[in-house]
Amino acid sequence: MPEGHSIQRLARQFQDVFAGQRLSVSSPQGRFASGAALLDGQVLLRADAHGKQLFLGFDNELLLRVHLGLYGAWDFGGDETFAGASSIGAPRRIGEREIPAAGAGPVGGSRIESSGAPGSLGYAGPPEPRGAVRVRLVSGHGWADLRGPTACEVLTPAEAATAVGKLGPDPLHSHSGDAAEFSRRVGASRTAVALLLMNQQVLAGVGNVYRAEVLFRQRLNPWLPGSALSPEGLAALWLDIVSVMSDGVRDGRIITTSPVDRASPATPVPVGEAHYVYKREGLPCRICGTEIALVELGGRKLYWCPRCQE
Ligand SMILES: [Zn+2]
């Protein structure tokens, strides 16, 4: 599932390629036909992300809320101006695995295709929909297709505020008070900190990769109850999450290792050097050499170093 940094990048991409433009909105699959009709012909004013949720705001005040979930994906295509703006797009991604966007256009929770031959000025419009396209947005320069989302609905501003209100603070928004709110929500719970970090009502946007990596970076035992963390520990955990996720927005992939802890100085950072513990079960810890362990916790895989995070 794309983590918060990917949805933040997706929001920026929508902002770049569609903001200020009047869009045709349809549901080729038909499942979202009534919702699409509410947005069709409206101007997209802005795109925002909160945690793993994307909000597209239109000039009739309605919002499209999308949660990609495990299987959702956006595909983009368009003319040269559209594709150029999209070059900041999301990383190539398969499930929770990040692949650097080497060469090919950005792909992943979102995928960008360039329709039309390089150098051609013509834009013939979007291709025939392939598969179950829940919603299609079309501007004068390009298009976006959404398939397989967990959630796709039209909300009023009040309903959107309610949806955001159910979520914990987003480390990628710099609202004052968010650090304190995070500390309050984690510190008030006896649940294992590894479960709390994945709970979107506690913290919005962290998924399995960031969860494992920040717990390692903070040398926190995953089963430590939230209430057992010190105020200093909670503050440090929040700051670390903000730091690595902001890097993820910039880089388009999750890199949590410090250069000094990598076996290779190569750039871009090789996939095998990007993480401390995630998907490294059985491999030696970069710090202490102990085998990285893998357990199931709350139905999700948790990677950790039994020695560093004792
Ligand atoms: Zn270790």
C-alpha cells in the first residue's frame, strides 16, 4: 500500500497537471457514475493529501476523496506539457516495495504514460478505458484513470472535514500542535507502539515500511506500550517520522539508512541499501550483525532487530 509520502506526491501531481482546469469526470466502469456526474464539468481548485487519503476540491465546493488501499492505482497520460509536469510523480511501486524511478516514467500508486509520439504536438485525448476504470478525469492536456480504490466518494466540505477529523496528525503537514497531539495519542495507549504507528487514527500516513524503519532508528522495542515511552522519546519519534517521510516526498522512495551504515556509497542508493530492517529478515543487522527478525503483528509483517531493539 502506498504510504503517506506517495499520496503527498500524488496530490502535488494533481495540483501540477489539473489545478485551475475544467475537467470532464466520468466513470467508464459505471460504479461511480452518480458521483462523477456531480463533478463533471467543474474546475479542479486544489489537491491535498492527509495521510493515505487524497482530496480533490472542485469549484462547486464538492470534494473527491480517494483511498487507494492495497490495490488502487492512478494512471496518467497526456500531451508533452502534461507529461513534463508529471515528472515529479510517484515512485515506481509494487505493493509495499519501492523501486527507484530509474529512467522510465514515474509509476506506482500512480503511473504516468505519455500518449503520442515524442515531439508530436497532437493530443488525441485519452485512450479507450482498459479494465475497470472507476473514475476518469480529462483536461485539455491529459487524463487520469483510477482503478481498484478502497474508497472513492464525493463529499461536501463538512463531510471532508469529518473524514480528516477521524485521522491522527499527518507528519507531512506542519500544523503547530501536531507533535503534542501525536505524543498525547501514543502516550495515552497501552497498545504496542508498533501497532499504534499503523493506526491511522493515531498517526496518518505511516505504513509498514516507515513503521519498521523508524522503530529501528529510534531503537524502540516494537512491543513497548505507547504509555511506556518518555516525553523525550515520543518527541524524538515524531521528529524522526517527519524527517524520513519528508525525505520520501523529496526522493520518491523510502530511504532510511544513513550513508555511514551502507555497505556501498553508490548513488542512487541501491534498493538493498535503503532500509535497516524492512524485508531484511535473516540478513545481518547493519549495526550489530544480529539476524533481522520477522514476525506477524496485527496481521502485518513486522521486521526488527532483536538486539538493537531489545
Ligand atoms: Zn542490530
